[in-house]
Amino acid sequence: MSQLQRQARPAAQPLDPAALEAFAGRLRGRLIDRHTPDYEEARVLWNAMIERRPALIARCAGVADVIEAVRFARDQGLALAVRGGGHNIAGSALCADGLVIDLSAMRAVRVDPAARRAWVQGGALLGDLDHETQAFGLAAPGGVISHTGVAGLTLGGGFGWLSRQHGLAADNLVSVEIVTAEGALLRVSAEEHPDLFWALRGGSGNFGVAVTFEFRLHPVGPEVLFGPTLYPLDQAAAVLRNYAEVAPELPRAACAWATLITAPPLPVLAPRYHGTKMLSVMQCYAGDLSEGQAALAPLRDFGEPAGDGVMVRRFTEAQALLDPIYAHGWRNYWTSANFRALSGRAIDRFVDLAERMPTDQSDVTISHVGGAINDVAPEATAYPHRDANFVLSPGARWMEPSDDVGCLAWIDRCREVLAEESSGGAYVNFIAEQRGREEEAYGANYRRLAEVKRRYDPGNLFRHNQNVAPGADHV
């Protein structure tokens, strides 16, 4: 049996102390185990539902540490997980009883403003990337929460406020440096290992540890038109029907996400709306600000808003505006499905789901995609969902474990509704299940992904994800 085909050791089988000591001595970073004083803190992820206890956490200081950790996990038959930002909803950054490669100390970002390129380490957060690029009036398309990890976001595709104009985060990759299951460091691009480069753009964490990303940058900001227009729930169905027609036709510099929420005490809302269910249409216009008001008017001028917070803001402020809503420490469970269009019946059902939300922190979000994302052929990258204009993602969010049953029951109902109404497929980064939705995530690209997996990870070392089985003909 080759090293790459070794089976994971049984959880109860202890590690060889000499091998463990030697491994720790080869690291420039830290090796954390269950006896280390900060072990409990080191294993905490964004989603408080994730309660796995790894045997070891290698907090890597550089690429050499990552190589050592991959080789150690492979040689010892350990389950392996990789932590970038630790934000994945399914908790793929932790494995039980195995080794976690923790990149959280590797957050450097380097920008070449003349070449419009950024090099980003695998532990960097979206806010780190925005901070460095915006110093030069540049940005890479990313997500909408600044404490999201760049690595997981990008490997799954990655969309946000700039994606209708500039494509996915994955579409703006120029190269990736990745440590493979063999413990080799590869530079991967359209010219170097193009099969692997194809797979990394949407195939999630199935192929290795991505330690550096090179992104193509675009002029953005430093100011954009950004903020919510809010409506009472009794207007939500009518406003969403208008949104469904208007949003796909907006200029590509415009993006609007519609979310059914329980309203926090926002200054733009009268107190009578605080704590009531509302529709928020969060809008971004990242083009000429003199044209932005007119561009967003088909959305903002419809109905009778209860409040409007659309204003000129710094792009870095816009990127962090939703951070408190998606704060660390909450229990989270989401589901997700893609839509080419939103029918009147589907809209009515979404509003009904919102009326039944189990907690004030839960929501039903409609992400606005399409545009430049859909200019790319579905087979050109591993990300297959090039026909969607909307991604619907109901999210339950709560604090107490005693609320698990009610919140998960609501998500089950949401999943049923989405299955009946959607056009098929789901965004891998919004899937809360650890397994079982690979066909929805990877679509017709699964077979090709499986062949790439067979070439670079035949023993399926990197399997703690929506997993692609090496060489499988089908899901």
C-alpha cells in the first residue's frame, strides 16, 4: 500500500511519541494538543455548532510547516482538515481526532498596484485583502463579510458585491501555490498544471492546502453607493416581484441582495419597526457615483419604504457593514439553492418561510448573481452554476443548544420548499451538511473533478469537505 493510499488510523490508536516529538521539532510554528492551555480556544470556529475535537492543531508559520504537517498526517494515517478563516458553515476546518493544519498565522497580503495583482496567504481574511488593495483604489471580487477567509471563499467560487461586474473570486485567480497530498509545493496556473487550476476554481478544498493566491485586481472605490432600503413585511411579496424583474437587468456595477429579517434598531427605521419582520434590499453600486442613484432607482423607488440607508460609503465600510449580523459565536445552519428566475409562487413561499423564522437572528437571503459570472462557460472552471441569477439561502441563527430542534426543523422545511422551486444546484460555500450534496455543488463537472482528484490525491487525504471521490464516475 502506498503512502498516499494509507487508511486513517483508528481514533483510539495513540500516536508514536517519538514521531510526534520529531514533528513538533520540525515546525517553526506551534503544535497544539489537548493538553495545551489554549487548545479550546484554538479549536473554536465561527459556527458554534461545530464541536469536533482534533488530536492536534498545527498552527503553521509558513509553507515549510504546511509541507511537514501534510506529510505527517499522510504518514501517520491521520484524518486531516485545513483551517483558513474558519468560516465554513459545515465546519470543514475541524476534524475529530485528526490533525488540523491551521493557517490563521499566515495572513500576509502583498499588492502590486501597477500590475493590479495581489498575493494573499491562505489564512488571510477578506478584510485583510480589502485593507491592502483599497490603499491603491483596487479590489478583488470576494464575499460580503469581512471576517470570511479568502481561501475557502475562493476555492468554492466566491461571490459578493463586485461579482456581477468582475466575476467570481475564482474567476480572478491568476495562480495558486498549493501543497499536495504528496507534500509537494506546486505553482498552479493556466500554464502550469492547468487541470488542477481548473479544479481549484470551484472544487473546494479537495486537492491540497492552498498557501498563496494571486488575484487580478480592478479599480474600485474608494467610495461606493451602498446600504439598505427596508419595507414592512406586508409589502415584501410585491417588492420582491419587482426585484425579481428589475435585478437581472440592472447595470453590472449594481448588485442587490434581498433579505427577509427581523429588523434591528437601525437609525434609519422608526422605533415601531424595531423587532418586526421586514424585507431589506441591500444595494451596492461600484461605478461612477454620479450615475449610481439613477441606476438603483428602479429598486428604491418601488413601494413605500419604511427606511432607506443607501448612501456614499467607503468600500471597506460596505464590506464590513453586515459583520455584526454574522458574528462569531452563534449557532448557524443554512441551506441553499440556485434560481434562474423567481416566480410569484416561489416569492410567496419565501415570505411564508420568513413569517415562521424560529429566531430573530434567522433570515431568508436572496443573493444577486449573474452578470459577469455567467459570461463564463459552465465547463471552463469547476464552478458550474453559470446560469443562476439568484442564490437563495435561508439561515437559522441562534445561541442556545436547547433551540436546536426548532431551528433545524425550520431549515428542513426551507430545504423542502427550495427543492420544489429551484432551478437546481447549490453553492458549495452555503451548504451546511458535511456530506451528501456533491451532485448539487459540482453538477456536471463532478466526473472531471474526480479525475483530477485521482491524479493529485488518489488516497483522498483531503476529504473533510463536500468530497470528490478519486476517479469516481459519478456522485
